[in-house]
Amino acid sequence: MKYTPKALHENVNISHSSTLWELLLLLGGILGILVIVYIVLGFAVDFVVPRLPSGLEQHLGSLYASAFEAYPSTSAERALQTLTDQIVKTASLQSGQYKVHLIPASQANALALPGGHIVVLSALLNELDSENELAFILAHELGHFVHRDHLRGLGRGLVLIAMSSLLFGLDNTLTNFLMQSLLTIEMRFSQGQETQADLFALETLNTQYGHIAGATGFFEKLAEEDRRSRLTYFFSTHPYPRDRIATLQQHIREFGYAIEAEIPLNVQLHDIPEPPNQKNTTLRDILGF
């Protein structure tokens, strides 16, 4: 009998699917798991942060404190501290917990750091026309402390570092990069957190002066200078300036807040330290990391 071999139509040693496609599916699955874990841990951070003891926050703040010693105190910084202390009392916050640092910089900004540290970059004072505008900005930063936004931002960064160290170890380039980024983060909050801080500042301003003059002044300047469209703010941490103005104006109408004359800036606030010869000063520059 003659043997006739049959052609093999299947081979268990050969995959009929694309190797590249299988790799993409594997990587996509790992990425999906990481995203889910990050979201879950993020919710855990949001749950834990409001319950953290104040002593822990003060310990975190001590990491920054020594960096500010390089900047000598000025009459402008002392005037800022005096105004902040008044706002703290008005808002019924714990006195002595908030320290203002005036840093020479060509960038107009203010930051809230753990431990009650409020950093005011000196160029900001050149953009303000009244004490009321300044009080609103300081109250805005205090609002972040009240809502503990600064710790939420820090907590999510710690989640990323924990995930990276678990997957790749502590002594790898990615983990080191994340740790550096966490230490030099400029405390960027979500648009929702920024809006809540704006509303806290508005209510505090009204309590402080009996009216809300100056609440939208700085944002109006930003809106005039910023020619970008609303679309460019879609992924931004700060709301579109004109949207911030609209939200504040709506709140003013709803609560019937009065608007009266603004108070000129304290003469001591014109003793502004000279900024360094650079376009922008980042938190990395300030803290020296």
C-alpha cells in the first residue's frame, strides 16, 4: 500500500496571530491595570488627606523651611505677613501657622506649600493696584490650605513614586525623576480646586473689608495679557481667566456683595527685592533642588 503524506494545516509551535499585536495587547493590559491602581490609590489619598494630623504636615513643611533662609527679610515681606495674619484672623484660621516668603522673581505668581508656607514671587506685587487685590490672592492661597489641596497634590505624586519603585526599584532613572519632580512641584491644583479657592477668597475678602472690591482685578489683567483661546486651557490646571471672572461675578450677584473703593497698597510693599536676571523663577530655583 502506497503511503501518501498529508499536509499539516495546524502547527502548535507557530502562532497564527501577530506577535506585535500580542505585545501591544500585553502592554495595553499592564497600562490599564496601572491606570486603575493609580485611580484607586488616588481616591485613597483624597480620603486620607483630610484626616492627616497637622503635625505630619508641619514635618513636611520643615523640608522647605531651610531653603527660604537664603532670602533676607524685607519690609515688603513683613507687610505681607501682617496682611496675611489679618486675613487668617478674619477667616478664623489658626494663627501662627502661616508664613509668607517674598522671593525675588520676574514671574508674577504665588504658591502654597506644605507646612503653611506661602511663597509670593516679587513680580506679582508690580501687577497689583490695591491692597484688596493682594488680600484676595493671599486668601486664595489660604483657601488651598483650608481644603488641603497642597497635600492632595503631594499625595498623588507619592502614589506615582510608590508605583514606580514597586515596578522598577528605587534606584532607577524613572523613580529618581519622579522624586525630583515631586520635590520641585509647583503645587498645581485642579481647576475645581482653584475655583473653590477663589470662592473662599471672595467670601474672606467680603468679611475682611465689608465689600469685595479688587476680587477680579488680577484676573482681568491676566485676561487682557493672555491672548490664548479657552481651548488651550482644556488641560490646564488653572481655569480660563475670563471664566474665573464670570464665576466670581455670578457669586457676587447671588450673595449681593457690595463693591466700594479699594485701598492703595501699603508703601512698604513697594520695597520689592530685585529679581534675578532670568525670565522665570521655578520652585526648583527657589528650593535649590
